[in-house]
Amino acid sequence: MMPHARPVMAVVGALLVGFLCLLTILWPGYFALVSMIDAPEIAPELLDASALGRTILWSLSVAVATIPVGLVAAHCLGRVLKTGRGLRLAVAACVVPLCVPGYAIFWCWWQSFGPGSSIGAMALESGSAVLLRQGVLLLALVCWSWPLLAWPLALAHCHRSEASVMLAALDGASRWQRFTLRWRAQRSALLLGVGLIVFVTAGATISFDLAQVVTIGFELRALDATGVAPGALLRLALPSLVIAMLGALVLFSMVRWSGRRWQAPLALRATAGAGPARGAWACLLLLVGVTALLPIIFAFGGLGSLDPGLFWSLHAEATLRTVFAALLDGLLAALLGGALFVQIAQGGPLLRFLGLALGLLWIGVSLLPSIAICAALTAAFNGDQLGPLVYDSGGVLLIGHLARTGGIAAAIALFLASSESRSASAVRRLDPPRLRAVAPRLRSTMLLAFAVAAVFSLGELVITARLVPPGDQRIATTLLNAMHYQRPDIVLFALAGLVVCGWGLAALVAFGVPRVSRTSSIALLTVMLIAFPGCDDDDDVSSNVPGSSVPPVPTEVLVGAPGRGPALFEFPRGIALDAARNRFYVVDKTSRVQRFSLDDGALETWWQLPEWTVGKPVGISVAPDGRVFVPDTHYHRIIVFDPEGNELQRFGRFGTGPGEFVYPTDIAFAPDGTFYIAEYGTNDRIQVFSPEGTHLRDFGRFGREDGAFARPQSIALSPERGELYVADTCNHRIGVHALDGTWLRSLAGPGTEPGRLSYPHGLELLPDGTLLVSEIGTDRVQRLDAQTGESLGTWGGSGFERGRLKTPWGVASDGERLLVLDSGNARVQIGPLPSTSGPSTSEPHTSEPHTSGPSSSKD
């Protein structure tokens, strides 16, 4: 017998796994522990003590609700696997529901059942809107998660249960006895699928965020937005850590046991004499269509014409960066999975033990809420030494994605390393260790890890939004913003891209791409390394406007910081200036209105809106007499307060008729006492009211043609010119109307260069007749000529430093000072109004309407 050669590949694999584990888990874990010890205590009133119980309840509810769907899918999929016909297409088809993120499925269903639909209107009328939203959330999570249950059950059904049931039937066993045999053969697979759904749901965040269900992930993300220190945040995440490690132990045991029992190559072998599976195929495709495609069709059935050119002009960079980053994430996961597989399959007892331990650790970390992973990485890499190299360059985002998807790669490696039969393993160990002996399973491990990690990376949002460098754009954040801003065509293109990319990756695995040459693989990796965002040569933090360097906003006073206490903000979403009384108001996502002095930014008073469970306001306005008008957006009404917060009046209700609202956003006042209210959603119009609150008229509709709107977020009125200016956010323009509603012209258009707009959100008319516009798509403030749309200057640029901006929702000015609602940085920046780059044109307008920029397409 030849002596055993030294398992060089196993040692190399162990070193690689150890290095990746040190970089991604152990190093951040050490700093997380240190920061937890030194972290300050958090005030109890900031915590939702029921979040943990709600997380467990929702996780179990989703798993139980998925069982009927999973059983049907498993039966159909098992039939397909047994016949061996169409196996590759079955793999690709079942990946489709996983390609569309759960939060996107929820949004699509909510477009069909939410406000604007007959069901949504009935729910609002009966006061059960919250219950309806939670029901839609449960439906969406079931639609997303059923493949996690179907595949383990299908494999168990294919490999074990039918053979034993057939033998029992030949022996004359009763139907109940055969059912008992099936249950015994498949119960472990059922528990594995249920466990996967429970622990994946427990770590979810964005779906619960959109549905406003406060779970552990939701609460941690909200606290992180308020500026809670990473150590304090991680201390609050300790219950999640316990759940994650418990889940890791359960899944680790099941994966190892299942791998030994199923022996994957046998499971996918066609069963002799298996009949046709046309009915199973039809049922499987129907299930995929209902759960993944039907909500998209329902949500976008009435869109009419689409403009892919607009999507590409605004989001091409984000799309390309997302695809390249997903491929790189997939390659790293494949490298991790392959190295771990080799370490376990070919290593000695010590290497195998270390590999199993590290695999268990990877699975546990992957089950943590994403925001806890972000907090640990922030504590480890956002320092003076590593910060510029790793954190500011975007390298930490790559590490975060590997931490999130590494558990998937580890589970695949553990399963396939355990799937070799003991006899085959014993025979292989008689010969010197050769990589060729395990090459088929190693190739499968790396391909599966690559595809699954890349698919998850495409739609991952929390880590991306939290760790992406300023100015970098990713399609997941674009998708979420489009959902918030009611831009369904952008959502459609983004979802289509996710499905196409995800299905392509699944087909890559199913149809066996290992024939790609080694040279091509190296070239692909090189391209992705070059494309991945790194440090800029310029030390200044510039805007993400291509080819330009935007000067910072002149700032003398910073008001606010992340937090939920007095003079602090949790993503402020509305600002209103009362220049006559030298004060300004801010409303944020805690549904608080806070009043500040304009001189020094000192807090004067604050009050809470009466209700906030359904949603929070996105605007605030001050009447000439000092009354404060709050469009209570998600309650479809207007509430009027005095300056001290005492409620004076409320009017409006949900509906599309005169005087009714769907998501009101902003109010502008005319000198004669009439006022104009903008709303979006079902209506997308401007309503005009008398000083007493009587409806007078309305104008506008949803669309892209002249005079139509797509989320009119902010409005400003010029009495001298008799014009109303509308920040038409999702049409990326400023609409100009006469006070009777007649469309006059449109300013700007979609784009990122000066003179163009990308999601204009805040709008202010200056005394000289020019317009200030804050853009959340480019993180800047732009000054426009109100007649021609010519750009007179841009300020801001993406960043966290003084003068830089992150998603500025609002802007205000008294002609001398500039106030910018820097929402993403949870503050208001106040400074002198900067001079323009060209002369303003304040002459009266001509009666001849004209359009600045390309004409809008017709619906």
C-alpha cells in the first residue's frame, strides 16, 4: 500500500478558510466584544420590549403558513426529480421566487390590496388597515420562502420515502401505515425546511420595516438610524445572537445528517419505471407563477407605456455596480465553500474538526440580523488606521456581504462533504489524497455557493444601504426608494433585472458551466476587481454627479443629530420656515413636530402627532398667520396646530373625491387665504381649498405627459407671477402651472448633470424669483431659473461631513439664509444663501408655454 501523501490541498483550504474567518468574523467579533463592554446604557424608553416575542411569533407563523404550499410544491418537485426529465428547468424555476426579495413581493401585493384598491378602502373604513397590511406581509413571506421547504422535502421524498412505501404496499400495509412510513422518512426534511424558514425570517428586516411590524431586526435598524453606538446596538442584539447560534446548531446538525442520509447523487437519479410528470410540471409552474409572477403582474398591470431609457439614464451605474458586486460576492462565497469542502473532505481529523467548527460559526453569523453584522464591522474597520483603507473605500461592504452569505456557502459545503457514502469514503482514503477524487462534488459546491450567494447579494439591502460609501449607488437601494416614492416603472425594471440575473445564475448551475476555461475565469475576476468601487484619488468627498465636483453647502449651524430625544431626529422628512417669526419646524419618522429658533438652532418646543401606527407624515407647512399645517400622509388628512402644538382643526379623509386625500404631502398658501394641497398615490393631483377649508377645484393626474404628475412632493406659489411650481419627483422635473391649474411649462428633466434633476424632493421659491431644489437622487441642492430651468449653481454632494448631504428631503430659505433638511444624516444645515453662477431671471413670464428638456412621453 502506498504511503499517504501529505494532504496539501486540505491544508491550503484550511488556511484560506481561516483567513476569511479571521477577516470576516473573528476580527470584527473581537472589536464587537470590546465595544459592547465599553458601550453606554440605552434609555429604556427607546426600546420596544415586545420586539423579541413578536419576532419569534412571526417566524413561527410564516413557517407554519408555508407548510401547505411547501408540501404541494415538494410533491410536484419530487415527481419531476424521480422521472429525471426537466430537472434542470425545475431547478431554475424554483429559484425564481427567491430572486425577488420578500420586501419586493410585499410591495407588489400591497399595490393590489393597499390604499386605492377596494379592499384597502374597506379596511381603512373599518379601521383594520394594520391587520390587512400584516396579512399581506404574511402572504408575501410565504410566497418567497416556500422553496426553502419544498426542496428538502422533495429530495427526501425522492430518495427514501417512496421505496419504503412501495415495499410496505407489497407486504399489504394499510394506507395509514404507508402514511406513517412517509412521515418517518420525511419528518427530518420537514424540520429542516421549517428551521430554514424560521431562522431566515427572524433575521429579515426590510419586509417588516415596510409593513411597520416591529421585530428585532426592525428595532435594531431603527436604533442604528438614531445614532446608537455600535457597542450598545450589539448589546441589544444579544437575544438575536442566542437565536442565531441555536439556529446554527439545529441547521448544522440537520445538514450533516441529511448529507449522510440522502447522498445527493443518488437522490437526483431517475427512478426506473417512473411515469410522466406533466401534471406535476404544470402544478409547479403554476405555483411559481402565482407566488412570484402574479404579484408583479397585478402591481404593474395598469402602468401603460414604459420608458427603459429613463431607467438606464438614471440607474445604469447602480445596475452595473450591483451586477459586478454580486458576481464578486459569488466568487468569494464559491472560494470559501470550495476551501471548506476540501478541508472537510480531504483533511485529517483535526482539520475536519476545525472545518466543521468554522462552518457552524459561519452559519450562526449568517442568521444574525444584518444590522448587527454592520455594527460589528463598523466597530472593527471604521477607525483611524483601517477606516480610509477598508471602510471608506467600500471594502467593508464586500466583507459584510461575505459575512451574510458565507453561511450559505458553508451549509452547501457541509452537505456535499457529508453526502459521500462511508464505503466510497473508505475506498478513497486508501489512495493518496487527490483533488480529482472529489472534483465533481467540489465543482458542485463552488457552483451552488456562487449562484446562491450572488442571487442573495443582488437583492440584499440592509448591509448595502448601511455600508455603501457615499456616492456609490446600488440597485437594491434604488428599488426601495422607488417603492417609497411610488415609482412603479422603476420597481418593475429593477425586479425584472433581479429575476433575469437570478434565473441566469440558476441556469448557470443547472446546465453546468464548469466548461468555462480557466483563463476566462481569471479574466472575469480581474474585470470585477477593477469595477468594484475603491478609494478615489481625490481626497475630497465629491458628489455622485458624473464628471463634476460639487461645492459643499455653506454651513454655519448644524441642528440635530440621529436620535429620538429632544432636538434629535430619526430621518426627518419635512421642514417649514416661518421667517416672519424667526423659527422653523421639522417633522421626522417618530411623528414629532419640533420647533427651533432660526438664529441659533435652539429647540423651542415639540409635540407628538395624535396617531402614527399606520404611518408618518412626509411634509409640513406654515400658514402666513403662523398656524402649522401637517399633511398626515398615511392617515389621508390634514391636521392644523397652533405654534405651541395645540390642535385647531383637522379635515379630509381617504378617497379620490373632492376634499378627500390619498397620501397628502405639501401645502402652499395664496395671499387671498386659499391654499393648495399636493397628494400622490391613487390621485397624484393638486387640490385647492378656500380659507374655510371648502374644496374649490383640483387639477392633475398620474402620468408622464405635460400637466401630469408622478408623486408631486413639494409645491411653491408665486403670487406675483400667478404660478404654482410642483416638484414632480418621479418625473424628475418641475411642473409650472397657472393658479387655475393650466399647465404652462416644465423645467429640467431626468439626469444628473447641472440643469437636470434626479428625484427632486424639496422646493423653495426665493424672493428673486429663482427656485431652490433639493434632489435625493444626487444628494445636492440646485438653484434653477424659474423661466428657463437653467442651472444657476449646485451645492452639496454625497457625504457625512459638514456641507455634504445624504438624501436631502427638504430645503427652505428667507432669501439670506439657506436651510437644508439633510435627512440621511438626521440634521438641518443652516448657512448663508450661496451666490449663483449666473444672473437670475425674475422678469414676468410670457404667456407662451414651453418645455425645457426633452418632451415627456405620453401614457
